Amino acid sequence: MTIKEVEQLTNITRQNIRFYEREGLITPRRNPENQYREYSADDVKTLHRIRLYRKLNVSIEDIRRLEDRTLSLESCMEQCISNTEREMVRKLRRFVKNSGNRI
């Protein structure tokens, strides 16, 4: 598959696809005749997972660890929930401080 096809299938921009390649999260093979990238169905599946992880604010490093199976999905999701809760508390405190106790 070409990068254009993968872009359409995954809804991920070609810039981000290439970024994930540089990060080592996908490794499309190169056509020996023209050196163009050729993406596989497995690359597309991986990109779908990456897209979901990024929507959940999972870091690139944690995505790498999930894909390498050195981090469990359960541990990762617990960490995401904890991070989200901390962020919500931080935003709520800032809101209360900025509202001048007018709640």
C-alpha cells in the first residue's frame, strides 16, 4: 500500500505516519526498484492502535512499550486514568481560583 492509501485508511496524516516510522513504531518495507515505502496490513493495524492510544494521551514511549509488550495495557490505562484525574483536579483548582469563589 502507498502512504496515500494508508493515510486514507487510518485518517492519519502522512507527516504523522512518517513520524511514527522515524520513532520505530512501524517499519514499512522499501520497494527495491524505486525505494518507495510499501505499507502492509499489519502497519495499518498498528497505526489504528497508535491513533487510539494517542486519543487516550498515551505517550510515544508508552506506545512503544505497549507494542513491544514491555508494558501491559492494564497498567498503561491505569496510568492514563490517573494522569487524567490529576489534570482534571488541576484545571478545577485553577477555575475556582480564577472565579474568585463566585461558584
